[in-house]
Amino acid sequence: MARDPAPQHPRPLPLPRWAWWFLAASYALIAACVAVDVVSGPETTLAPVLAALPVLAGVRARRARVPLLAGVVAIGLVFFLAAANSGVPSLVHVTSAVSVLAVTFTITGAVVLVTARERELAQVRGVAEAAQGALLRPPPPRVGGLEVAVRYVAAEAEARIGGDLYEVVETDFGVRVLLGDVRGKGLEAVQTAADVLGVFRDAARSEPGLDAVAARLDGALVRRGAGEEFVTAVLLTVPPSGHTAVLANCGHPPPLLRHDATVTEVTPEVYAPPLGLLPLTGGHYRPQSVPYRPDDLLLLYTDGVSEARDRHDRFYPPAERVADMAEKDPDALLDRVLTDLHAWTGGGLGDDAALLALRRVR
């Protein structure tokens, strides 16, 4: 029978450089206290400071033996100093040893608890990420008459679960596209994204009108009864013939259309609320036709792109920046956009970001 693999201990989060200096200074201070104690004569002792040694060892530890070994070293030093300081009352040495033991047991228990919680959280996150990865299947590089590329970038390396979603499907009505952003993060956002994607995959193939697809998505969110939950989204249909596309914007940042060297924002003719909020405003979603000729490129993105800020607190301007990018290949363009976005923000994003580039080839 195969043996279960040994449990993996979570890696501690990286510390900033200044924190390392504080830890190094603490170890140096303990070493200095021991040295001073040895040379100061038999009538004084600084042994109580050794109780800090297992605490320092436990700061980055994810295994119980680390603070335990530090405690053993500290107890050994207490006995060494007790022998060197024969003029100090025995009660002081006993108190130092007991303090070291109490602190060692406490910090060891804390390390065990923290490690167990981190392992449990990592397992839950892993399941959620696997579910999200199954939901957000990368589209093929060519769908119908479109070249397609997609990118999904998490704001934080330790928080890869978000609510951005996308889908590209080929139907009898043409290629249909969804790019959306669920309000919120975590497992609830993944569940909402799963519901929206499931409804879209069915409605995109069965509903002839994009307004009906949007209405189906809105109704599904309303029926979930999730209170303030909603999804901003862009829906797109690219018919198999002609030089137009049909677009419905549901409270989402406007897509960019690049024709020749000109980049324009495709702003909605009539404002529409995010999916899930239509009953609060009444009316219905009104798709609009936009010119979309061979070699034109549409760039869809979430607000993690348009609301990214630089060190002067300025928002990233997608239309202005993309206008200076000459890449025709969707993959190359998205790589260029992400490089530029990280340069704008200084390396980090405040929110998850999803981008979808569609170049019409016929």
C-alpha cells in the first residue's frame, strides 16, 4: 500500500529588510548580554534575558523543534551562567530557568497552532484555485475568425482567488465573449463566477439576441438572493460575416477598439447597471453595434487595470497607453500591457486584473 506523503510545512511569508535587521539586533543583544554576564563577575547575572531566545527562534519557525532547540540552548546557557555566577542567589537562577521553559513551551505551542491553521488555509485555497482554474479555461488561440489571448493577474501572490471571469465560445450566432468582475473576493466570488459562467455558456448558444443573454445572466444573479452581490461585465457577439460586432456593457469599464493606429473607447450609448442590479433601475440591456473590421483589435479589461495607480495616485489610462503600442498579435500586446502596467504601479496591483484581446482576422 502506498504511503501518504509527509505533510508539507507552509513557508513563512517573506520579511522586509528592516525586520531582518531588528531580528539580527535582538540576537546580537542576547549574545552581548551573555558576554557581559561572563566578564562582570560572580555577583551579577543577566540570565533572565535568555527567555527571549526561543521567542526569536519561533518568529520564522514552522516546525516545533526550532523553538524547542532554542530553548535547550537557552537552558544550557542558564546553567553555564549559574556556574559562573556563584554569588547570585540560587532562586534567581531557578527563576531564569523556569522562565526559559515557560516561554519555550508557549512559543512552541503557538508555532504548532499557526502552522496547522496555515496548512488548513492552504488546503482550502488550493481547492478554490483548482475550482477557479477549471472554470476559467484558457480559450484556444483561434476561435472562429478571431485571434484570442487572455491574461489573469492576481493582486497578491498569496491571494490568487478572485472574482474576475472570462469566456469565449463559438456558437451558431457567431463568437460570443464574456468578460466580467464579481463584486468581492474569495470562495463566495468563485461561486458567483461559476454560476455566471454556467448560465452564459448555455445562454450564448441558445439565445439569438445579446440582450436576452444579458437578461438571463441578470436573472440568475437575482435569483441567487445574495443581497448586494453583482457583476460588472462586457458581452460581445462577433457574427461570422460582416464588419460589425454587437456589444453590451453592463456597468463595466469600456473596451478599447484599435483600428489602424487609432485607439478609441467603446462607451455605451445608454448606461446599463451591472448584472444583478437591473431590477433596481428597471429597463433592459441594450446592445450596440460597433465597427469591427479585419485586423481590428478589441481589448477588454477589468477595473484592476483601469484603477491601478502610480506613486502619484494617478489612475492607469488604458486608451492612452495602448495607443503607443504597435503589437498586432494579441499575446504580444497583452504582454506589453502587463509590463507597462507593472511599471506604472511600481510592481504591484491593488486588485486582480483580467485582460482579453480579440483580433479579427476575417
